[in-house]
Amino acid sequence: MTTGKAPSRPPARAGYQCEDCSHTSSRGFPGGRCPGCGSFRIRRLGEPAPVEPPPARRSFRLALLVALWLLLAWKIWNAWLALG
């Protein structure tokens, strides 16, 4: 008789994986290099990849937007005055 539960997964083993060729090892790579491709892009398995937030530049973009709209309005006003 089954209980309807999905079988539990074994816990993820701590190990290392090359981000370029996906070579994995349960121990660290010698010298910090992947033996498969020689890459230094190694990450630990079981840990999420670090995500860096983008730098906040909102105020700079807003000031630039306002300045460009004012410049456009001024150019249109001057062109309209030159027609008359």
C-alpha cells in the first residue's frame, strides 16, 4: 500500500562544479582550476549563485530625462517663434 507521498530526495552532496564545462567533483579542484577545461569559474554545489543587485542610478536618469525634455521644448519654442 502506498501513502501517496513522493519519495524524498537525498540531500545534495557538497561538491564543486565548473561553470564552463559542468565538470563536477566532490572535492575541490586542484589549484582552483577545472581539470576538464582549465577554467577558474568554479562554484560550490548546494549554494545559490551570488546575485549582485544593480547599482541604483534612478535619480541621475530622472534628472537627465527632465533636462532632455526641457531642451526639446525650448528648441520647439524657438523654432515656432522663428516662423512668425
